[in-house]
Amino acid sequence: MSVAIVGWKGERVRLTPLDRSLHLENALRWLNDPVVTAALKFHFGFTRKQEEAFFDRAELPGDRDFHWAILDESETHIGFIGLHGVHWTNRCALGGLMLGEQSA
């Protein structure tokens, strides 16, 4: 029996933990698309091996870095969001957001 992962659900999107079987191909496509990455300061492209190494790290539990896939109202994967270097005492972190698809 498979269990549906709910994640965090808002009015228009849902955040779910990363799952390479569901999200890796989109990550590769978006991170190598100059239209999607046009606003990044540095971008040299990513290989499958590099992105798989990222997923290896991101899928492990941690206490300072958190990553989620963003799903729209129709359950389409549209991007990623993350908090990096969480400092629990000071209640701060760096955030990152990548939208690779337009929501319907």
C-alpha cells in the first residue's frame, strides 16, 4: 500500500519532500534552460551526476537545510523551494526559489 505524501498545503500550492523519481528530470530540464535560469548570477549548467548528488544530500534528513518540490492546484510539479543554513537561535536562513513551469 502506498502512502500519499501531503506535505504543506496552501490555497494554491503544496510543498512536498523531494523525490528523485518524481522531480529529478524536471530539475535537470529547468536548470539547463536559459529562460528559467536567466536571473541567476552564475550558471554553468548541471549534469545528471551533479543533480543526482544534490538529490542525495537533499533527500537526507538535516537540521540546517530543507528542500521541497512545489506542486500547483492540479498536482503538477512547477518548481522547488529551500531554506539553507537555518540558524535556529537567531531564527534566520537563506531562501531559494525556482519556478520552472507556469501554473495553469
